[in-house]
Amino acid sequence: MKTESLVKQCLDMLKREDIKNEIKQLLKPVLDFIFYEIYPYIFMIVIFFFIIFIMIFAILILLILLLRNKK
């Protein structure tokens, strides 16, 4: 019973705009740091997917050309 009221009070407190802004201000440096640390990996993954896309597209073109030559 007390835990339910405590949880309800916490949820009510989190709904307030000033608390939301404070939480955002607290988390912003942490999120910026995390993004700064993983940015190179994100960049490498994007390049990797782009290279894979180009390779799959080239294979598709080669298959189309091969099928046309068989006819």
C-alpha cells in the first residue's frame, strides 16, 4: 500500500515540467559524451552498409547481364 503511493508520488513528480527540464539538463552531458564516444563506430557502420549496398547492387547487375546473355 505504501509502495503504491510512493510510486504514484514519484510518477506525479516526474510529470511536472520543471522536473522534466532538470532531468534533461542532468542527462545532456552524459548523452553527449556517449554520442561522442560512439560516433566513429556509427560512421564506420554507415560506410560498411553503403559498401554492402553497392556490392549487392553490382551483383544484381551482373546477374541481370548474365541472364540476358543466356537467352
